Amino acid sequence: MVNIGYGNLVTASRVIAIISPGSSPMRRLREEAGKRGKLIDATEGRRTRSIVVTDSDHVILSAITRETIAARLAPDFQGEDAE
């Protein structure tokens, strides 16, 4: 299990992608998941900082950054700027 913030957990083996929420395609992904009943808001009312996509086609909104969630999934993760 991986903590995606505020006591919310996701099964690590089910995570396909952790995405930044700012782009138009991600906003559309979020809207479409809501229409299908596959959107889970785990932000506790805070700003969405990442979107977690699972193999069951669920879209989970998190107030934790992509880098933080990735580091929790893979402790040796260095981020995109690491050499």
C-alpha cells in the first residue's frame, strides 16, 4: 500500500501512472472519470497536486506531489531532475 495523503492508501501494484493535474488533457481525464463514476477525490478539500491512475481505470486526486508519491512507491526514486 502507498499513502497518497491524509491517511488515504492505494494498492501500489494497481498504480499505472502518477500525473501532474495542470494540462488540458488531464482536466478532461478528470471530467470523464467523474462522469463514469471512477473519480476518487482524496484531497481532503485541498488543491490537487497529482492524479493517480490505476489499472481498474479509477482516477484518484491527491493533494500530495507526484515526486512524493513516487518516492513512497519506489524509495530509490530521485525525481526527473536527478542525474
